Amino acid sequence: MSVILLILIGLAAGFVATKLMKVELSLIETAALGVLGALVGGFTLRMLLAASSVLLGLAGAVVGSCALIWLNRRWIRRR
């Protein structure tokens, strides 16, 4: 991502955040807040997604194991 695009996104994010939080900042402070917020938010989101993927993998493994137990009881034990 180019630096100019990062600054523009930071400005937009900082502007929205300052309006939501009812804070008055200068243009430079708003841009810095937005860029740093994007870094913190991106890092946090990646950590949450990594943790959720492990939990979803565990849930999928449990469902698969239950399905195999059901198949074993239903088809293999009857013979």
C-alpha cells in the first residue's frame, strides 16, 4: 500500500473516530491517530481471527468425530 493511500485512509479513519468520540484534533493529529489506529486494529483483528480459526478447527474436528461414531454405530456394528 502506498504511503499516500495509507495517510488518506488514516485521515478518514481518524476523522470518523474523532467525530464518534467528540474530540477536536488537528489534521496531523487526526492522521496520526487514524494510521496508528489502523495498525492496532489490524493487529488485533489478525489475532482474533487466528484464535477463532483454531476454535473453528476444533469444532469441525468434534463434528467429524461425532459423525464417524454415528456411522460406526449405525452401519458397522449392525454387521
